[in-house]
Amino acid sequence: MRILFVHQNFPGQFKNLAPALAKDPANEIVVLTMSQHPGQERLRVVTYKPARGTTPNMHPWVSDFETQTIRGEAAFRMAIKLRDEGFSPDIIIAHPGWGESLFLKDVWPNAKLGIYCEFFYHAEGYDVGFDPEFSVPDPGNACRLRLKNVNNLLHFETADAGISPTHWQASTFPDAFRKHITVIHDGIDTDAVIPNPSASLTLNSNLVLTRQDEVITFVNRNLEPYRGYHTFVRALPEILKQRPKARVFIVGADDVSYGSRPPKGQKWRDIFFNEVKDKVDCSRVHFVGHIPYQYFIPLLQLSTVHVYLTYPFVLSWSLLEAMSAGCSIVASDTPPLHEAIHHNETGRLVDFFDAQALSNEVVALLENTAERQRLGANARAFAIKNYDLKTVCLPRQLAWAEKLRDGKPAV
């Protein structure tokens, strides 16, 4: 096959699928991206650059779509150059979220377009309006969200198939397109992300922590309400009071990935931690920022109890990696979790907003070694059965790409 991958920050969700397809010498792979990617063997990386920026003072309801149009035009013009050089893909596999794939079928009308279906926005019942602490009083917010889906809706007209990592995320899409979406997770390398009884961590060059210590882990890309950072922090005083030897490791940067930004000049991390800092021993709470992956997995292996919370939104890879590492997990009882965390089987579920319930569950697991081991073993077994990269997800992704080429329906 001749395959075009499109992702503004390649490889993104295609980090396993693209190299796997490139291994076949019969395939020709081109990548279209904004990022400066070093490239990989048999992957030709082509970068594009938008010709202009977003219009100042653009109406806020349509500013996202203008940005997507600008990027879509830039990708379109680079695609014309590729076409004129003789490249004509059989299939295009794209993350449509930033607009790059909007006009590619106008360049290659015979190519089959498969899009990564991450999330379809709704004015109620999903992430928006879920957390009353951050409600948006403007009734026009529903109008803004309707327009935020314009990019998705335009892709439905040209896409031949979709792929979504979870059934819940696929379910957010309209029924008319949902039937074209195949659910296949991006995959977790369960051979690499494994339990490690010998895991250790050296803190500040002198404090060595091992599996014998009580370590509570909490992981976000950025520390923000969408991922329950505020609820977690509010549970800390009771947890640390009940468990005087426990240490808390909070992984995440200070920016915002989703939702609104904090008041100007502030950080969500500080806003919520300032609520509790006088009630906790701050020397036992460690903010480690964004850490490289080679240190992230050992931290999960060291974890005694791992906490994962989220709005009804995209499920994080980190949750499934924690399962693969055999972590004992306490998670929010929100729809994205229900596919992976079955209460009292692969982890414990608590109300997203109930900091007291969260602290109770964490403390209960810290006190019960046998229960932690049971939940951790079940979580890992579930991850291997359902999300293993090599035996489950990647073979299905490769089959999906072939079906896309052949124009066969989703399965």
C-alpha cells in the first residue's frame, strides 16, 4: 500500500501503527505533520507550515474552525506538491482534530480516508457541565460547542471509516457515523510495562524508596480539573493523617490540556494545593512535573496505590499503563472508566467529586496488602487480555488498515 499518515504532532496515536506498516517493504509511507519529527526507517516525513495566523478578534465561536481551516489549507497545498511529485496514497490515516485532513480528498479523491475518532463534543451529559464548580453561565456555550463540531461533521462527509480507542469514546459520535467506527485501542506494550517487585526510586539524591514504602501516585499530562486534580488534592489531608508514612507523587505539568484556564497568572496546581497545604506535611507531597517515560514506568511499578480521575472525556493511556504495571487503582466512577475498571475486580471506583470517599478507599487499600495484590493482578490480566499491543491491538489495527484500503465496512 501507499499510505499517508496525517497528525499535527506525529506520531501521536499512530506511534505503533505507522512503524508496523513501514516494516512491510511493499508499503510506501509518507507522514504529513507540523512537528519537526526526526523520521524513522522507511517513513518519509513531510512538514507543512501555515501561511497565516488566526484573525485577531475573531468571533470566539468560530476561532477554532478558522485555525483548522488555516492548517487544512496548508496541508492541502503540501498534498498538491506530493501529488505533483507522483505520490498517490491508497489510504490516508489521519487525526482530524486540527483540520489537516479536511481537504485531502480534494487532492486524492480515490484514496480511502480513515480518521481517528477521539471525541465528539456535546453541550450536556459529557464533559461540559459535568463539574458544577466550573459551570459556564453563558447559555451560548451550547452554540459554541455546536460549531466546535463543524470540523468533525465535515470529515464525516469525506471519511470512509473511523477508528476509536474505546467504546465510550466511539459512542460520543452521531449514530450516522458511529456505524463506520471500529473500536481498537492504540495498545499497551504489556511486555515492557510489567510489575517489578524490585522497583526503587531515589529522591533528592539521598532518600531511597522501594516497594516496602507507601507510595501514592497521581498522573496527569497537566494538573487540572478535567482530570480530577482538585478532588485528589482535597483528599490528601485525610490520607496523610491516616497514613503517617505515606508519600504522594504527583506527575503533571502546569499548563492546561482541556477546559478553561485558571485566572490570569495562576496555576491550577497552586490554586488547589493552597487550599490544603496548611493541613498536610508538604515534605511528603512531591510534585515531580512532567517526567520522561523511562522514569514514569518505574514510578508506576513503585506505586502502592494509583489514583486516576477524569471527567466524562478521553481516557488516558496512563490508566491502562498503570493496569499493565499491576497497580492497585482507585478511579472515578465516570463512564470512560467503566470499560477498564470494574469495581472490586480490576480496581475501586469512587464518586468523582467525593474527596472523603476517595481518601477512604485509598487508606483502605494501603491497609490491605492482599486486596492490593488481588486488584493489581486482575488489572494486569485485564490489560493483557484487552489492550496488549502485540497480540490484540496492533494486529487489529493492521487488519483495519487493509479493510480501509479494500473499502470494506467497519467491524
